[in-house]
Amino acid sequence: MRSAARTHFEHGESEYQPIEGQIVWIDRHTDDDKLFVIDLPDGVSLDHDPGQFVQLFVPGVGEAPFSIASSPTKEGPFELCIRAVGNVTNAIHDLEAGDVVGIRGPYGQGFDIDAIAGQDLLFIAGGIGLAPLRSVINYALDRPAEFGDLTTLYGCTEPAEQLFPGELDEWADSDVMDYRETVDEVPDSQEWDGDTGVITSLIPPLEFDPETTVALVCGPPVMYRFVIKALREKGLADDRIYLSLERNMHCGRGLCGHCQLNELYVCLDGPVFHYPTVRDKEEAEV
Amino acid sequence: MKVIDRSDLDALIEELIASDPRDVVGVQEDGEQYVFDHLESADELTLDYDLTALSPKKYVMPQRETLLTYDRTDDEYEMRAEADPTGHIVVGVHPYDLAAIEHLDKIFIDTLQDEPYRRKRENSVLIGVTMQDVADNCFAASMGTATVDSGYDLMVTDLGDTFAVDIGTFEGDRLLESTKTRNATAEEIERVAEIEADLKDGFDRELAFPPAELPTLLEASYDDMDFWEDYAEQCLSCGTCNVVCPTCFCFSVDMVRDLDGDSGRQERRWDGCLLEDFATVAQGENFREEVAQRHRHRFMRKGWYIYERYGDVACVGCGRCTRHCVADVADPCEVYNELREAQHA
Ligand SMILES: Cc1cc2nc3c(=O)[nH]c(=O)nc-3n(C[C@H](O)[C@H](O)[C@H](O)COP(=O)(O)OP(=O)(O)OC[C@H]3O[C@@H](n4cnc5c(N)ncnc54)[C@H](O)[C@@H]3O)c2cc1C
Ligand code: SF4
Ligand code: SF4
Ligand code: FES
């Protein structure tokens, strides 16, 4: 027998007990992406750091990790922006307002607010990568006095893929943040009068002070290397770059092994990493 | 140290089978191999064996177990985390397997507080036995796990007509309460020390350097892709080396729906980093696509990564992976020795 007295284990609820979250509002952003607004019992806040994630459980279907898309500065329900790509995510898309899901978390390390306080922030999002970044973008927009200049670059494959369409318009009109966007291509059926080209094409024309700027980056795996290269060419030091990475996750809490990236666990040590921490890890692919 | 007659040890086991609410399991012969299984009587127990097919890890972390159940009544879902508390009395555990469970305790209880594991572990009793036979592939002596001085409730050593019994915990002491034992003599204590010391010479396989050097060696060998590719060429990505390992604990979580459609459960089951899709995310990106990368990951994790986080080398040298790998490329002792040679060449 192993005596409980030898450990610091709290005899409380299991870490695997989800709390009930009720979907109170759903907003379709694209053919494949919807925003889910989720209320916790008694109106409690999730109390997360920007960049953290939750494990969302759909009874009868399964569980998957999602970055929290809303800022903790917004009290009450939290938001997830979910792309339908498979089993669990398609089932989530079939849910309706009023449906109940299980929520575990928040888990992982988010963006280090203390480290980026007082700095100019450059957000670089590709595709669904806007979801995790939006939590920290909105945090900064809600507390502009805590940061310097704010800039967001957002790239999608095509105009119809843009998430948070209404909010993007607000950002474009904002005096507080410089917002720039691009799409890789414009199919004949869609309209677009902005920039075309991959996200990295937005970086060279930017004017920012590499001594006071911090870049926060999230996008598909292929994006990181090119974005980092472009940032380095602008003179930004590696220790001024933060990345949010995605991996396969089953437990969200450092046990199942699926999210391992060399010796790091993306669920515990990430998903947000200081770039120097992962730069030389082959499995980070950054 | 106590001493118990062979017949009294049998009687103790019979007594536990008859009256303890927990299932008593122990080492038995099963065709060509030894296994841990339910004991009907003390006669079925074999304490003189080399290696069991699976380790007793299966009693604290079963191949499948329920983490969560859900039920729908009207329009309400109830979701309940589950943690099966069923403990076992496990008889005949070799020191390397005790070391493996201690290692898992550190991770599942002390660090990450896994309730299903903790409950089973805290309700289990481990009765260890000093090794009498050594499997060909075993290199526990090199890993410092041929003998242990903790991790057991009771530890028995065969002295012929009697067994020496070392009491490891209060629970172990209580088990002996109604059994006839006497204190060991100086000669008997000396005899146990001799048996343990002699054991070290019984191993055919040996790590050519102290295991504490593994993290540095592995770090230096990470980029030697020729070595890893060469080694992994024959690997079938079957994951058997993961499944039989007493320190491997990776799992996946799946949904099992009941036929009524309104209820079901989430189960975790053993998974393995050698399996092709272990690190694949939705839409197909696989972060460890090449078999050589997965093969390397297993050895890095055992000898370096886990050490970085928990201070233990995650291989106790039992030799199960070697024995069960049909391609004969899973042997950590051989891989580590060859890496060391390549480094010094
Ligand atoms: C930290 C983190 C944050 C994320 N944030 C978002 C977000 O904000 N919005 C969003 O749309 N998506 C996000 N994702 C991706 C999302 O988790 C996957 O799209 C989702 O897991 C796919 O599940 P599925 O069942 O729909 O896909 P399927 O392809 O049907 O998945 C089936 C199996 O694939 C495996 N799998 C594949 N990819 C993953 C994965 N990433 N995690 C776990 N298991 C996986 C699992 O074994 C799963 O059982 C995030 C992922 C991570 C790790
Ligand atoms: S090393 Fe051997 S046991 Fe392991 S996956 Fe490869 S073939 Fe299977
Ligand atoms: S890696 Fe092989 S030898 Fe080492 S503990 Fe696991 S099964 Fe035993
Ligand atoms: S998700 Fe299980 S270890 Fe990270």
C-alpha cells in the first residue's frame, strides 16, 4: 500500500471531472468555423490567462482541446472559435444554443503578460491561429495603457475564410491598433480589395522598433519558420518572439504523452512558448 | 527482518485469498511464459521465475479504464469523473517492477495527481520477491534495480525451507499479524545480503557505463540520424515495446457509447509512441512521421526526457521489450551501448 500521508495529494474532486458549460450563443464565421459562447454554472468566470486552452467534452462524441478565444478582461461567458475538421469538431458544430458540454481547464501556459507589459505588441495570425491570439489582442485592447503600440497582421487562404468578420472591421477602423490583413488568393466568386499574398508579405513594409516590440505568433505549422525569418530580417531578436503551438492532445495535463515535443509537453509547458525555448527543438518545427 | 516458514507463507496467502476483499494475484506459469494472474490457491503461485509477460503495472494502470461516465435524463446530461478504486494484493513482484511502480507513483500521484491511478495504488499491496532467476534480456543490475530497498509492503527472499521477510510498510506489518514469524538471526540477514550480492553476477547483459550518463549521451546522439535510421529500418511500428514496458504510461482517450444512446463513458487505454499516428493532428500533420523519429523518441524519452522532468531514467532494465520485439530492435541496453561506442569511436 502506498500511504496517502506520503503525498501532498488533495482528496478533492478528480482532475478529470469536467464542469458543465452551457452554449448560450453561436455565431457562424465561415463555412467551417463557428464561434461558441459558453456560460459556466452560476455565471462564474473561467479565470484564464490569454493563450490558455480548455478540453471540451461532447457527451457521446469525445473531447478535444481548444484555445480560449476571449480575453479574461471580459467577465462572464467565454468564447471558443472552432473549425470543423473531424469527429469532435463536426459534432460541436451540430450543437445548438442551450446544449451542454463538459469543460476541463483552463490548462497550459498562456502569454506571459508580465514579460510583454510595456512593450509594443505585434500579433501575427494565420487562419484559425487568430483564435488563441484574439484572447491576448482583446486583452491589450481592453488595457491599452499597459502596452505600447499595437499591430495585428492576419492572413487567410481566401476572403471567405476570415474569422470574426465584424470584429476585423472594428480593428481596421481602430485608432488604438494598426490592423493589416491579406489573403493568399481570391477565387472568382469572392470579392476583395485588400492585399493578396502570404502573411509574410505584410512584414517587410511594417515600421516597428525592434528594441521595444514583441511578436506573438500563431498559425498553421508551416507558417512559423517563414514568419520568424521575416521578423529576424527586420532586426527582431529571438527573445522577443512568442509562439502558440498545436499538437495532438488526449489528457491536457502532462500524462498521455501525445503532445510531447522533445522533452517539452505542449499541454503543460505550452501551448504558448517563448521562441528561444523551442528554437533548437527539432520536433517544434519552428 | 523476519523469517517465516515456507508453509506459513503459503498459509498466509491462502488466508488472504479466503478473507481479504481484494483480489489476490501472483506469478503463475501460463504455457511457455509467466504471467501475473488471479490466484485460486497458493499452489498456483511461482516465486522462482525469470520474467512475466506483462508487469504488474496493469493493476494500477489497467489496459483500459473509465475516466468519465455520462448519462442523459430528459434533457440534462450528468458527467461524472470515475476512478475505480479496486486494489489488488500482488504477490511475487521482482525488484525492477517495484522500481517501475515507484517511478509511476512519482508521476501519477506526487506530481500530476491522477485520481484513478492513486486510488488503485493506495489500495494495493505489493509483496516483492528477491530474484532467483534472471531472464536473458534483463539488465536490471546495470540500472540499479536488481534489488530495491523501498517500493514494497513486504519483500521475501527464498532461503530454502524458510523465507526472509523484510517489512516495508505498516500495511505490510499488519498483514503478518496473525502469521507465525520470528526475528531473523544474524546468519540469515547475512545470507540475504549474500544472495543479493551474488545476483549481480547473474546478468548476461550489461550497460557498459553508469545509467546516470544516459542523458548526456542521448543529448549528444540526437542528431545522429544515420544511427537511428539504421536501427529503425527493421522496426514494424507495432508498439509492442511500449505495451510490455513497465514504465511506459502513454495513453489515448476514447469514447464508448452504450447501446441506449443516452449514456456511455470515456476510457483511457494504453497507447504507444511507436505507433504511426501517435503525434498526428487533425488534417494530417504528423509531428513524428518517420519511424526513425519515433524510435529515437522512445529512447530519448526513457534515457533523457523523463530524467529532465522527474530525475529518473525511465527504464528499469527488465528486458521485456527486447524479448517481445519480433524485429529485434527494441533493446535499450544494446542501443545505449552502441551509441556509447559510436561516441567514443
Ligand atoms: C492547444 C490547442 C488549441 C487548439 N485550439 C483550437 C481552436 O481554438 N480552434 C480550433 O478549431 N481548433 C483548435 N485546436 C485543434 C483542435 O483541437 C482539433 O481540431 C481537434 O482536436 C480535432 O478533433 P476532431 O475529433 O474534430 O478531429 P479528428 O480528425 O476526427 O480527430 C480524431 C482523432 O485525431 C486526433 N487528433 C487530431 N488532432 C488533434 C489535436 N489537435 N488534438 C487532439 N487530438 C487530435 C485524436 O486522436 C482524435 O481522437 C487546438 C488544438 C490544441 C492542441
Ligand atoms: S521496436 Fe520492435 S516492438 Fe517496438 S515498434 Fe518496432 S518492431 Fe515493434
Ligand atoms: S524499455 Fe524495455 S527494458 Fe526498459 S523498462 Fe521498458 S520494457 Fe523493460
Ligand atoms: S496532452 Fe496529454 S501529455 Fe500533453
